[in-house]
Amino acid sequence: MDHLSSMDASFLHLETPETPMHVGSLMLLDLPEGYRGDYYEDVKGMLGKRLHLASVLTRKLAQMPFELAEPVWIDDDDIDLDYHVRSLTLRRPGTMEQLHHLVARLHSSLLDRSRPLWEMYVIEGLENGQVAFYTKAHHSGVDGKAGTELAKVLYDTTAQMREVPPARRKRGSGSHYQLGVAELLQAAVSNSARQYRKLAELLPAAARALTAAGSVLASQQTGKGERRLSLGMAPKSMFNDAITNQRSYSTMSLPFDELKALGKRVGGTVNTIVMAMCSEALARFLKERNLLPKEALIAGVPVSLRAEGDDSMNNQVSMVRVDLATDIGDAAERFKAIHASSEAAKAVVRELKPVLGVDMPITGSPWLMTSLASLYGRSNLARRVPPAANVLISNVPGPGATLYVAGARMMHFYPVSIPYHGSALNITVQSYAGSLDFGLTACRRILSQEESYELIGHLRAALRQIERLPSVEATAKPAVAKEAPAEAVPAKAPRRAKAPAAAKPRVAATAAAPASKKPRAPRKPAAPAKGKRAAAAA
């Protein structure tokens, strides 16, 4: 029996029929050359041998009596692979658009809470000969980073499938899905006591973290006329509305190394490039519809709290807000503002990291949060309440090496994520084997499938705009060149007469300028009188 943390459980309590809270992946696979087998059966056989390697695949929920405390994970010894692993075939011709429609529909349905919270689909019939593999798992069991670790455990790094030691036979009385009320309540009390004890132990560290974060915030205060790094509430936009369970979905891939080099050239990171692309794309999309707010859009950005090497199947994530600076017309200035806002937010999170992931047990939180989630979605509060962010943008570091699924090479690893009431669009990017794969998941009522493709087009155009920005080295050199003459002028004033000769190509279009300046240079005292006689003659 393993208690869910308050963060893990919140994804269960905030789930409604309109807002399924599972995350997913869409993988495009190249089958081995000359393959003639049944790939669905190969995948199912591979998973059957490796389920025990990942706890998220072999555990299910047991609810607390009257929902007085968070539920617990218990082992499921009777997993029906034919239910969890399914086979689908696209109708001809099998385009990517058809695949996107299918994934959007599969992603809109809730997972069965009486079983382990995951499903996988082998999708054949693509016109290019590839096979698609769509997976989804509940966010209560995995976050983005945990999903990446899960992929490393389940899949291979070569086309040759590795041998996995079989699971050890469990001893005892078997499955205990229906636990006794007394046993559950006792577990809830002991878990709460343990969490409160941890909270008490963390108080000194929390005080230090809050003090450090306060110092960082104080250092981020800007002067009069400068853009503020502290953000208020976001302006209202078309994405801040209650949603349905119907989804739109689209994908895009870009070369990761080129984006990394571009970020370095223009003074940012890959994350800044992604944010700037989203900023420009959203601004164009909304401006074309006369829906762009005058105030800058704000992005809600998940940040990982996971320590290096931590591969536990749970959630260790927080949220920051980043200024998308859509009110700035100049692309270079907008890029700088986005980078500054992103770095400022991450600096605060680094100091608060020891306390952000602390578990806070609250008696009765399941029914309280479930009731509030239902009320929020069905009362139009999402449209009326000022939003904290306009859009969700997430950047997940994925596997760097190429992976193989049951012998088939994974060519792309697209994320499929979660829109919610008040945040109808989720843009998630994931790095994988030299590419950066984008997945746009949205409520179809607010962003249709055609509009999702339109936004993809704007993202590509935004990247071309960023590529035209000057490099930070090029913009730094003129500043240095201007300072040298300024320092030299007081000491070497007589040399000013040489300036026209150096600038001759620039002023060649005006023939009178060199002619009038030539006689003045050798005879400065006589210049004023000569100038008057010349004026009288004219």
C-alpha cells in the first residue's frame, strides 16, 4: 500500500468528464526492413515481459472511505493485456491528418479507475508505411520527466530486444483490492502523521529558502521606465474559457542542435526560442481575429523539481509564469523581454525548490477539490475570473539516444498533454534523439483542428523571424567601436579633420559637403568671416 502525495492525488480530484487528466505520447516507428510479422502481437508480448519494470503499469487505486484522505496505490496481479494494449487501423489513404484526428479522439476519453491507469494503441495503415504507437497514462502516476524515464525502461536502444529477467512470484494471499475500512483508515492516519512530522523537520530549510527567494525577488526590481519582471494577472483571451472533452491535436518537428545554436547566437536558450516562437505565433493568430489583448499574454510553464537521477513514478513539478511580451512590436526587444522573464522565474524556483514539493495532507481534500473542479467548469467562472496564465507551454527533456519499440525504430516522440478549464491550449515540446517534437493539444470547441494547423504554420513563420535577428556578437561590436572615438576626442581634437576622408564612401552622394569643408580645415580662425562673404555672394 502506497499513499498518493497531495500533488499526485490532485490530478485525480481535478479530473472531470470534460478534463481527462492523463498525459500521452505519439511515437512514429519504422519497422525493420522486410518485416512480415504481426507487430501488434510483438508489442503486446514485449510489454507482457516488462510490466514489472515499471510500477505505474502494475498498480491501481483504492479509495479511502468517504474520501476522507488521499487514495492509495495497491498492486494488481491480474492485468488484462488485451484490454490495455489495443490495435487500430487508419482508413485509406492514412494521412497524418487522419492520425491527428484519431489521437485527439483517443485522448478525450477517461481512463478506467478500476484498472491500472494506462492504455496503449498500435495504429497501422499510415500511407508512408510507418506504424504509430499512442500511449496514455494518468498524470497522478507520472509527470513529463517520469514518462521519459518510463520510455527508457520499457524500450530498447538497439533493434535487438534485450532479455529481461522475469518478475518474481509474489507470496501472500494475493490481490487486496477491497481493503478493509479499518485498515484504510489506519493507513490514512499514519500517513498524515508521517507527513506532518516531515513538515516540522523542514521548517528551518523552508525559512532559509523563503529568505533566499525574497532576496532574489528584491534583486529583480526594475527601475522606472523598465519592463517589470514581476507579473500581475493575465489579460482575458479566447483560450481562457471552460472547455469540453473534445480535443484537437497537431504536431511539428525541428532539429534540436540548430535551435540550440540559434539560441546561443541571439542570446537565449532553446527554451527562450520556444517561448518566443509561441509568443509570435499566438500574437499573429489572435491579431488576425482582432482578439489580441493590449496587455502581454502570460504563459504558465511547468518546471521540474526532480533531483538528478530520480526515476520514481510520481509528480515532482511546480508552475511558473513567463511574460510572452506580445505587446512589444520589435522582435529583438520581445525576445530579450521573454528571456529575462523566464530566467527571473527560474531563479526564484531554484531558491524555493526545497519547499515547493512538500506534501501537505488535508482531511477531506478529495471531495472538496472534486466539488470545486466541477463548479469551476460548469459555472462559467473560467470565463469571468481573471486568469493567472493564458496558455500552457511545457518543455520536457526527452531521451537523447534513439529508442526501439519491439524492434521498430522510433523516429519521433510527440507529447500529448492536458488542456484545462481556463487554459484551453497546451503547447508541449519534447527533445528526442536530435529533434525537438511539438505537440499542440487543445479543446476543439475553442481551437479547431484546422486552426491548430494554422497555429503550426505561425510557429514556423515565427522561427524564420527569430533566425533573422542579429547575433549578440554583431550587436556588441558597434558599441565598442563608438566608445573609442568618444574617449579619444578630448585628447586628440585636431584629428577631427580626418573624419570626412574616412567617411567618404558614405557621403559621396552629396558633392557639396567635401567642397565646403576643404578650405575650412586649414584656416579655422577665418572660417566664420569667409562663411558670411559666401552667404552674401549667394
